[in-house]
Amino acid sequence: MSGDTPADTDARLLALEREERVSGLLAAAARLLVDVLPASACAISRALGDLLVVLAEYTESQSVQTGHGYLISDYPATLDVLELRQSMTIAVDDPEADEQEVALLRELGFDSLLMLPLEAGGEVWGLVEVYDKGREGFAAEDVATAERVIERIAPVLARLTGSG
């Protein structure tokens, strides 16, 4: 975590709003989320039917496999996030957590995950996944911070993709 002040974060959000390319927006948003949250990595994926393709990532550790695809239907928690348009946290030590998500977290070397739907023009466009190691999970305050960032980038994404 970089220790951004609220003023730094606001300045970075304003810079995101001026972004002119989807790839630039996603890359900057992933980095911002890692910097303002207690996180090690962030991946932003595009939902295309039942396929989720990682388009951008920022990591302070290992890759979360940009360009790799996942079947959404293989991950019930991910499906819930996208269908219900609600954020969700997963921790590997939570016995109630989605087994498929926990297995993937372990494979990637992380202990906790925050998933957020990414909308453009009122439609679900993709998924934001924020990862961390060595914690019990993301706190409610972390979720609220991430949701504020996503709310700020959604209209920019809609503008850039012609969805708005």
C-alpha cells in the first residue's frame, strides 16, 4: 500500500476520469486499488458471455495471469457478484467460502479476495478482483473504498466503450 492521502487519491481519480483509452483506464484503476487498499494485486476482467478474460492487472507480487480466461459458471461466487451486481469478499480460511474461489486463491498464492462488478452504461461489463496475502479478508471500510473507486471509473468506461 502506498499510503496515498485522500488528496492524492482524489487527484488520481481525476486523472482516471481524463483517460482516453480503455487499457489505460483499467491499468490505472488496478494500480490505484492496490495503492489505496491493503492489497497485493488487482485484476480487471471483461465478461463476455460465460467467459471472463483478464485484461489488466497490477501486482506487487506474482501475476494474476493477464489474458487468461475463466468460465464464469465454474465460479458460483463470481456469478453471484455479476448477476446481483454486489461486491463480495472471499477468504481462504472461511469455511463458508466458495470452494472454487478458495482453490483459485490458493493456486495464485493469495489469502483473500474482494470482487466487485464493473458496469458501463447500466450493463455489467466486467469484474474487478483485488487480492491480498496473509490477512483474514477485506474489512467493510476496504469494500466501501473500492466501491467508491469503481463508481468513479464506471462512467469513464461507458464513455470509452460507447456504452453511455
